[in-house]
Amino acid sequence: MSKVTIKEVAEKAKVSTATVSRVLNNNYPVSDEVRNEVLKVVSELNYQPNGIARSLKINKTNLIGIIVADISNPFFMGVGKGIESVVSKEGYNLIFCSTDESPDKEVKLLNMIAEKKVDGIVISPSNTDSSAIKNIMGYGIKVVLVDRKVDDINVDYIATDDFNGSFLLTESLIKKGHKDIAIINGNLDVSTAKERFNGYKSAMERYGIEIDKDFILSGNYSTDIAFIETMKLIKKGKLPTALLSTNNSMAEGVMKAFKSEKIRIPEDISLASFGDITNQEFIEPKITCIKQKPFLIGQKAGELILDKLNGKSKEDNFKGVVLINEFCEGNSIKSLI
């Protein structure tokens, strides 16, 4: 059965195609009598407007692209839900993509989403190179950064206080007598990883503690890589008294490595995490962590992109929103004092 056309609706309703269009788009005055008749015929014929053709005509698709580092991470899932809770009320639909922390994949996804004629993009960048994002903005696509920042680009962003959160975690370890403190970092080309590492270094320097280079690990924000790097550290036979993971996914990899080697937390080693562990209520011990608010972060990102799309935020007026994290003390840190 062929698809009903707007011309067929117009003929049966005894009006012009322009009048049918005006009724459906509700953009020009039409008498109640005509409107009711058109809507009646639309229902009878089960007419479905061509959304693609309409979006091309008005140069708007009501689509927003969401590009995150790891869509399987509960943090980014929460961010996505927060964005959707805001933009869906304005009739926007989302396209979700994951870069898997790959800058090359990020470029491909940006280009792919741009080809979909999205109205805006919310992105958590995988590195500090802004060229691909600038290129997309050159096409008139509105962009908001979430969780991560890029210094040499003027664009709205929503992030958390990564430096101070990491400082507080490191300080909590130090105040319980720990000096041999290892850290497992994300990709230091990413703003969050850089700021969290600097927070760790600043706390160690503040208390006059020298950092052992063997205790600086790179996990690329990956559970699997964190597991491998922690296993390497264990096999060296030089175990620190405490370890700080700079995100929740890596903390899970660290815990997996400890469990495989029967290393107990906190009896044998203490652990702190930037970001709370998935299903923390079922895990013992409860991990001391910086608890982020991904849903709230997503809501703020949604508000920022809507302001851009609705013209409420001027092109030369860029907003940077930084949320304060919550320090949650568990029982994963052993006191050495």
C-alpha cells in the first residue's frame, strides 16, 4: 500500500496543500472549522508527514548528538539520562555515541553526526585537540562540552571540581598515615585526568611527601587496562600502602586485580576512588570516594544546549559551570597512625 500524500489529504478535505501544512505545523491562523476537517481527514487516511523533508525545509531536525568517552560507564549513562530529561520536553531526540577514549573515533563520530544535520552536540572530548570541534562549529552546529574541557575553544561547558576532589581524596589517605600512595590515571591529554593528577601531586607536595615514580600508573579510564597495570604493580613485589583511582571504571579494575591476588582492602592496601563504584551498596568494604552527580551534570548540559538552540545564549557569551563534588567516606582506608 502506497503512502498517503499531503495532496490526497488536501483533496479529501477540499482545501489547498498549503492549508494542510499550516494546520499540521500550526504556524498560520486557520479557522476552527477548517482545522477540524483537516485533522479528521488526516486521522481517517492515517497520513504521516515526511519528517526528513520537513526538517530540510525548516533547517531543523530536532536532533542532538551526544558523544561520550564510554557509554557503558554508569557515570556517562547518568549524564545521558539527565540531558534527555531536559531536552525531550522541548521535542528533541538524542543520538548517543561512544568514542572509547579514541581521538580518531571521535573525529569520525563528529563528522557522522554532522551529516545527520543535528541541531546541537554535547560532547565529552577524548583529548585537548579542538580542531575537529571547531570544524563542526563552523557549520553552525551548537556545541556544549560536558565533564571535560578544552582550553583553546570558546564554548559552553559543564564540569566538576576535579582538582580539589582529587586533593581531598589524597589528603584523606595522608591524614591516616599513608605516604606510599600510588595513583592510576586516565589519559593525561584529557582535562579531567590532568586536573585529578595535579590534585594528587599538590596534596603530596603540601605534606612534603615524595612521589615514587613506580607508583604512577596509567589506566586510560579503562577497567581492563587498570586491571593489567595493577597486576604489573603487584608482580613487582613493591606494593604501596594505598592507591588512588581517578575514576570509577579503573577502580573496579584495581579491585579485580587485588581480588585475584588475594590482596585485601583495607587490611593489605587502602583504596580511594574519584567516582563511586557501581552497585556500591553490595560491595564490602564501602569505598571512600568522590561522589559525582551525573544526572545533575546532564541536566545542566541539557539546559546549556537548549539556551544555545533557542537563542537565549549569545554566541560570544560563553558559560562555564563547575559543580562541587561530594566527599563520601567509606571504610576502605586503613589508619596507619
